[in-house]
Amino acid sequence: MASLKELKGRIGSVKSTQKITKAKQMVAAAKLRRAQAAAEAGRPYATRLAAVMASLAGKVAGDSAPKLLAGTGADQRHLLVVVNTDKGLCGGLNSNLVKAAKLKARELQAAGKTVEFYLVGKKGRAPLKREFPSLIGKGFDTSIVKTPGFDEAEAIANELIGMFDAGKFDVAHLIYPTFKSALAQDPTINQLIPVPAPTVTEDTGAVVDYEPTEEEILEELLPRYVRTQLFGALLEREASEQGASMTAMDNATRNAGELIQKLTIIYNRQRQAAITTELIEIIAGAEAL
Amino acid sequence: MPLHFELVTPAKLVRSEDVHMVVVPGTEGEFGVLEGHAPFMSTIRDGAVQVYASANAAPEIIQVRGGFAEVNEKGLTVLAEHVEG
């Protein structure tokens, strides 16, 4: 049995933990609103770009298609771009992402492909390195900026496209969390490079003038598309992190509350027991006289 | 009939409004877009997009970097990676 003083100390420490988790929860709730707004504001660009891509890709097909669309012709070396968060305290978000990445890597390896990782964010590094020590390639550190924006997405995209042009890999997959709600963030795997050909080819029938030619526009457009994908992933990550963090911290605060209640009951019982013992001693002493 | 003009960046929808004319800095030269322009697509160079709210008004100048412009039956859409100001 812990002494009264020890119990008091424990209650105090749980209380201060609760204060921290509560504060983190409120910060996450405030940030979530902003991150969600940012994710929504980024959608028009992505949808419009996708629409333009669809109408262009339908026209430029076959041999003249740029490498980013057509691929290298091989399907051997795969690059997994895993977007994790930089900070913890967000529940199972990162471990879910890592799990999805591992699964995908295993699947590709089982099919006889070589796999390499490109890590964005800090939290995925350690668990993936434990599993695949030799496969961790380069990464991108997003922890140096407060909120990763388009500039970071651009930097990542440029590096990836550079690696692709240098023939370091054939196919790149992007693994990132999709924000559904504060309770659910699903890891999503999308093919990033070569850019998947849009399934619906829009044909408006109108004759569109291109300046410069279709091929040149498409060549300009594809890197932009990759950048937009990465930017979207960063936005989703931000929203997911805050959402997951809010939920996790809410749970932690509640658990701490329960623990405090339990400890307080034990503390009161023990105090009561001590008082009773003292009383018995006094009465017994008085009686002996 | 006014021209529907949209300026979009990855971060947000900067403009969505009906204007008289927009002059876009295309890679192969500036071009003005009025209502009823034929379908057209062009990449743009870094420069100023001039927005004329009405025929006689002074243009509003928006600096853009990197992107492309698309004209279809719905109007003009400029997708720019960066917008200054």
C-alpha cells in the first residue's frame, strides 16, 4: 500500500499531465479549423488542374507523350513517398501510415520489385528503418517550417522529378493520410509518377487552340500536377495531424480524469483508515488507564 | 455580357468574378480575353494579369508567377502557382 504522501504526489502528477493534454487538445482544435480551411481552399486548383489534364492527356497519347505521363517503360524499381507528421501526440496516425507503407512494400517485394523509401516528416523514419534498414533513401525535413506550404511541396516535387529524370526509379507511390473527420484519417496510396492517365477523357467537341503546342503545355503541366498532389498531401497531413491529436488528447484528458478520481477515492479511504486507527489507539489507551 | 474570370492558386481561389476583359501574359505574347473568346489554352510567363472591370475602367494589375490560362465556354480560368499582392 502506498503511503498517503505518495498518493498525494501521484494525484498531483496526474493532474499536471491532464493540464498538458487538455491544453494540447485545445490547441489542436483551434489549429484543426485552420488546417481544414486550408485543405478546402486548395481543392479548386486541384480539381481544375485535373480537368485540364484530362482534356489534354486524351489528345496527347502514344509515343509523343512526355516521360512523366508515359513512364520509363519499366516497372521494376518502386519509390514509396511516405508523408508522416513531424510531431507525435497524435494517436495512431503515424503507426497507421507506417503500417500501410510496410504492407505496400511487402506486396511489391513479393512481386519481385525493388522498393525504396522517400520520407517526408520525421515520425515515420524510426519504425521504417527498423523494418527495412537498407531501403531508406532520401527524405525531406518539414519540421523546419511552421506550416509546410506550396514552397515545400515544390521542393519535394522537384527533387522527386529530378530523381525520376536521373533514372533512380520507375514508379513512385505517394502514401499520406486522408482527413475524413477528427476521428478517422485513412492512409491513402496514390500513384504519383508516372502520372496516372485520367480515366475520363473529356471531349467538349470544341476546337481548342493551344499556345504553344499540346505537348509543350502537357510537359509544363505534369510537374505542376505532381506538385499539386504533394501540396494536397501536405495539407491533408496537417489536417489529419490536428484531428488525430485532438481526439487522442481528448481521450488522454478523460483517462487522466478517471485516474484522478480513482486515486482520490483510495487517498480518502486511506486517510479515513489512518484516522480510525488513531482513534482506536487513543480509546484503547484511555481504557487501559 | 461580362466575362467570367477565375484566378486560382494552390492555396486558394483568389478571384471569381465577372469582368469586361482580362489581359493575360502568355508565353508567346500577351492576349486579351473578352466574352465569347474561342476555346484556347496557353501557358503563361511571369508577369502581370490586367483585369478590366468595365470597358473604360483602369486595369487592376495582379502579378502572377508560373501557370497557365484556359478559356472555355464558361469563361477564363488562370491557374497560377504564385500570386503576389
